[in-house]
Amino acid sequence: MSTPSTDLFQPLRPDDPATVGGYRLTAVLGAGGMGKVYLSYTPGGRPIALKVIRPEFSEDPEFRRRFQQEVRAAQRVQGLYTAPVIDFDTEGSQPWLATAYVPGPSLAHAVAGHGRLPLRSVLLLTVGVAEALHVIHGAGIVHRDLKPANVLLAGDGPRVIDFGIARAADATSLTGSGVSVGTPAFMAPEQASAGTVTACTDIFALGQIVAYAAIGAPAYGEGSSHAVLYRIVHEDPDLSALPEELRPLVTRCLSRDPADRPTLTEVIQMCHDLSPVPLRQGEDWLPQAVAGSITERLRLPEPAQTPPPQPAAAPTPTEVSPQPPAQGAPPYPPSGLGVAAAPTQSAPAAPPHAPAGPAAPGAVPPAPTHAAAAPAAPGAVPPGYHTPPPGYQTPPPGYQTQPGYQTPPPGYVQGFHAPSPSHHPGYPPPAPQRKPKGLIIAGAVVAAVIGLAVIGSLLPDRSGNKAKDGSASTGGSPSAATPSGGSQDKSGKRTDPTPASYQGVNLTANYQLMLADNPPRPATGGNVGVLYNHGDLYFYLDTLFGDTKVGTNNGKLVVLNNSQKGSLETCRAETRYTEKIGLDQLSDGTEICVLSDAGHIAVATYRGKSGANDPSNYITLDLTIWRNAEEPKKRS
């Protein structure tokens, strides 16, 4: 193999980890707003791209929650123009995600180095990306950040990467500086102005991708983010340099009204209609100069040999010391299968979890350190059996499972029962544990006692005793609790619920809160955005014109005077209601009563907003919530 390019594979720096999740890191492929991407190898020798999330995001619990959701959704994506998720860890000190390595430049890199693509390459690029989006949307994911850097040009067609991950970043309210997520130049108008994101948002981005590849520059020009966003929302794109054949397709994709944009099926059909010859993906789909970039990326640095393992404590799921590769067992040839990040940086290391050597015929191999390996039938262990890659049981791209068949989770190996969803990826399910008979008997006795107590509490009290408030006691507590908060006494009068307090809640721009949630978590308004949803409290920001407000779609708001103290009684007594409050009306310590139609009441204390240098826009609130404090109001 020829010497790998030092421009593509940067050596590891002193602050880079040597291993992540048991994978020996070999080189740095790139770095971006969300993290750093490294080159590593599976035990079988296949190269992978391993993205380690930045600490700024890792420390945000809301990001972790959404990142876990998005990664699990990404596992369902199996298409010819995407790459499978091989392994991940969303709960470690720094979350990471491993996908198969794609030996190809990004569209951004190819255009910057070689200019615009010819018509046939653009059409094949378009149908490939459209097919990728079809699979991604079918898994319930909206990409949200489709841009030239997230489209890789492999030898047999494009690959769309990083789908859905931007949604996890949108949930954060970071206070550090220097973190940038998202690309304003490729946003859709509704995304830029109101934060509304649907599948149609990706269609707009696809139109921008087509124009960029065919023109060699963004359709809405370059410059500051605010200038580009203004043009996207209010002006028409500059398509003067776009080939005439592509005008109808690009113009429809870039419609300001999402309803006017074509479907992905229509996009693919329009490309076929435009092509003078049948569109077929092949190794000649790219210009020769761009194809040369693929060859460079196939010259991978060799994984460093791992020293013999030393006796140590049992490895943890997130950090497993790899074993040396089997002597004489060559690694698999590099594959074009899968996803990576835009190339930029990395240096040799060794493969994780490599088997110690081939097992003798009939001998059971050593227990794997990360991915579970087991014979399909008792005693049927083939000679030379190797430990499979960590969690790598993903079908090849484009593989369609049978109807009703659920793809096993990472780490599932034929012959095992499917592990539970909470089980760590890449590990065999735990052996069933027998419960001591003594505990079972004791549990049965306790259950019987509790059952008798419950039955006794339901029987009427004939002693004529009175409760402290003068009402007849029913043998239980003086009041019967209503769900999640308020309660009622015997006369049916509602008593006040116990308040719940939450300090320092960061509400990101164009996100909303529901008072019933415990704890209340910022969430998007879905397809209709926060302005047209049913959020109890939302924070709206128009990034173009600086219009900022706090509002509700599910009740009323009251800004309390300085002389008033926020309490349940105060909020109940107020009658000067509104549904929207400008942020300029609020100062540190201002209290707002939130009365939701669902019957919840809260006092939101405003604690300020993000600074000019913060990477995201948010406000900080302290919340005191009385759940089910009133009867719910019926919607008309």
C-alpha cells in the first residue's frame, strides 16, 4: 500500500484519546462544531469513522437525551446511499458514534478543489441523495442539516451522513463560546424564520445541494449569516449560472412555500426525464479529478500493533483493552461502505477487540471483550472463529428486512435470545438469575399484608368517628389524591397541590415547555412550530428581525407587578391576562403567572437570556409548578 496522505489523515495530538469505547484510534479525519472524527478499525480490519461529541454538549442532559433518541433512530436507516451505524455509547463521559468509513471527499471539498460537476454527475448525485432522504424520512428522521459537507462522494455514488444529529444539538442551551451548529446558508425559509422543520425542509436543502454542485457556489450567495438568511427568506436565488435543464427541478425545490416543493419521488423522476441516457450508478459517475480523491482516501494508515494485554481488572463496557490481532490474519480490504465526516485530520493505532488467534477445531474461542460471539448451536464452533466487531450486526446498505421483522440491536448474535433494549450494545444478554426461595416467600407475605390493608381501607367506617375538619372519616386519609397534584376532600372541594420547583431551566429559542412534564423539558413544536402548537410556555425568536417573545398556546400569562409576590393565590386572583409577552418587558427577577388550560399553574421567574457571544439563543427561568391546581378547561 502506498503512503497515506498526511493532509487527509492527521496524526493524533497529545490531547486526543488513544482509545474510545475499546476502539484504538489511528488518525484524525476531521473536526466540527459537534465533535471530532477519528479513523479506527473493527477487529476484522474494516475502517470506521468514530465521532466523539464535544464536552460542551456532553455536559448538557437534554442533548444526551435527544442524542440517544437520534442514534437509536439512525440504527433503523439502511439504505444504499447512507451508512450503517456500527456502534455507539450515549451514556459515557463523552458520547460517541461509530459508522463505516467512506473513502471519498465531501461535495464541499470536491467543488472547492475541482469546481462544479458535469450534468450527469449532478443528476446521479441528486437521485442518490433523494433516495437517501427517502430512507431517512422513512425512519422518522428529518436531517435538518443537509449541506455539501454532509454529502460524501464515494466511488459508487453519494452517501448522506450526520442525519438527525443536528436535532440533538438544537436542544442544548450552551453557555460556552466557540460552538457553532447548523449551516445558515443551506437552511429553508421556514427553518430560518420560525424554526419550523419538516421533511419539506430537507427538500429545500436538496435543491440547494443540486444548485451548489451544478453552479459551484451557493444559490443564495455568501457573506454573513444574517445576510444569507435574509436572502433565503425574502429574495429569489441566483440561478443565472445553473444549466437550463436543471432550472425547473431546482426552482421547485427552492419554493418558499413547503407545499409547493416536489416529493422525493418526483425529484427522482424529474432527474430520469432530464437525462439523455438511463441513469445508472457506476465507478465512472464522477469526473476523473474527483475520482482521484477517492483513491487518495483508500491509502489508509495502518493500524498500530497493540502490545500484549497485561493482567488487569475486568474491562468496563466503555473502555475495553483490545487484544492483538491474530498472526497471519490479514485485515479485510478497505470498504466504501458507510458514513464518515468531512475529512480533515489523524495517526496510527491498533484495532479494538481483535481476536487473540484462531481457535483450534472444536475448541471454544476466548470470550469476546466487546461484541458477543457465540456458536449458533451447542458445540458447533467453526475453526478459526473470530470475534465479530463491536455491535456490528447491521445488514448491508439497502438490505430490506422481511415485513414484520425487527432488526436485532447491536451486538445481537445468532443463537442468543435478543437482549433487552436497556442492555449495553455489543454485549451478550445477561444469564437469567435465580431468585432465592426465601426472598420469594417473604415477598409473598409482604404482598398479602399490603393487600389486606388496602381492602380494609376501602371498607366503610361504622364507628362514626369524625375527621379533624369535621367531615366523616372513611377510614383512609382525609382527602383522596387526584392525579399528579391537587386533591379533593369528601365534599368534592379541591385542595391545593404541593408545588414542585425547578431552578435554572434554559428554554432554547423556538422551543416550548409543558408544565405536566416532570421535569419540564424544552421541546420543539413538531411540524407546526411553537407558534401554532399547544405549549404551556414557549420562547419565540425571529433570527432575522430580532422579534423575541414569551408566549403560551395553552392558557394565559400574567406579568406580576414588583409589589406582588408570585404564589398560587396571586395567580388565581389575577384577571389581566395575555398570551404573549415581549422580552423587553422582562428584567431579572420578573415573575410571570402561567395558567394552562390543562389546569396547571406555575410562577416562572425570569433570570436573563444568553449573551451575544453564546452559540445559541435561550432564556433562563426558575419554575414553581402546582400541577392539577384547577379543573381542566374544555377545548372548543
